[in-house]
Amino acid sequence: MSSFTRSYPAAFGGGAIIGALGGLIGLGGAEFRLPLLIGAFNFAALEAVILNKAMSLVVVSSALPFRASTIPFSQIASNWPIVLNLLAGSLIGAWFGAGWAARLKSETLYRVISVLLVAIAVVLVLGHSTSAGQPLLTGNWQIVAGISAGFVIGIVASLLGVAGGELLIPTLVLLFGADIELAGSLSLAVSLPTMLVGFTRYSRDQSFSVLGRNRVFVVIMAAGSIVGTVVGGLLLGIVPNLVLLPALAVILLLSAVKVWRHG
């Protein structure tokens, strides 16, 4: 491993570029950061997932005060039934997913990550074409669907070390009829506890020591991710979605191929 590969300027620059990509579509960019950690910085699959989870926590936490000016906390609080509905599934899914990832052979985890990256690419293109409207379901069926969706999202978030916004936002828009701005803030309210549960589960695995060995790297790359996310957010709308989303989906597909071969 060359010293340049994990140099701090490379960590900050890589984080900033990934953050900007995510910011352009209103996300933290963790889906793009994971392949970078595996492919460019050469971390093992589980170590990369844990590092990505740590950085996702930092980036998502920093996004809350930025969004408060657009969607106040009182509006998030008034939608607490939706948040609790999804959390009922996502917290269990996060614990299960992290435990599963810790037990998988490294080669198998690479394969799982690759498949999930392809799935995220599909959701990226299809999910962002949705707009707020009537809830897909109501009553008990909506509650059951919310718990089920939360469970799946919790698993994916733990396996990839992401916040899960790419899956949460379309779910909030389609299943609960939330508008896109409110969905973005509600997804943070769901993803933060979900990530903390997955993070706690990962802390029981010996691979968790990767954070201690690379603490400065994590802080610098997370800082780059935050800067990039802010810049990407400011540029939001400049690049047409008809161009941006397919381009980012292609990046994810290429990343999936690379991660698959890495295993």
C-alpha cells in the first residue's frame, strides 16, 4: 500500500468529490464513497463498510442543522407516526444486517455489496422520478408496509454503511405521500437512529478496530464529504436530472463491477 493511496489530501479530495455527487441529488454520497474506499483506498469489504458508516454518521448529523432552515424540527416532530413506523422495521433490520455482514466471508460480502450497488442505481433513476401525491396505502396496510420497508432499508444501510436516504426518500414519497423536501428531513430522522444501531452492532466485531487505526483518515474524509455535500447542494438544479441521474447510475454500475472483481 503506497502512502499516497491513503494520503490525507487524497482522502479529503475523494470525500469532497463524492459528497458533491451526493449533494447534487440531495444525499450524503455514501453509496459512492463505499466503492472508493474499496477500490481506491484498498480497504477490505467489512472495514470499508464500517468506515463508511462512521463517515455517514458525521455527514448526516451535519445535514440536520442545514435543513432546519427549510424544514423546521417542529414539522418533523409533527410527522412522528411516520418516523416511528419506519423505525419499527429499520432498527431491527440494521442490527440484523450488521450481524450478517460481520459473519459473511469477505468474498461473499463483496458480491452482496455489488448487487446492492446495482439495486441502488436502479432506485436512483426510478425513485427520483416520483413526486408527492396520495399515499400508496392507508391504515393498517400502510403500517405493515412501512415496517417491512424499514426492515429492508435497515439491512441495506448496514450492509453498505450508508444512511439509506436513497431508499428512504422514495418510500416516504410513495408510501406516505410526503413532499420531497419533507421526505429528505424525515429520512434523516429515520436514518440517524438506524445507523447508530448498526454502528453499535459493528462495534462488537474485531474489524471495528479499523476506526482506531485510521481515525485521522476518517475525520479528514468526512470533512471533505461535508464540504462536497454543501457545494453539491448549492449546485442542485444546475445539472438537469435527465443527465445527472443516469450518469450517477452508470458510476454505481461501474463501481459494482469493480467491487465484484475485487472479491
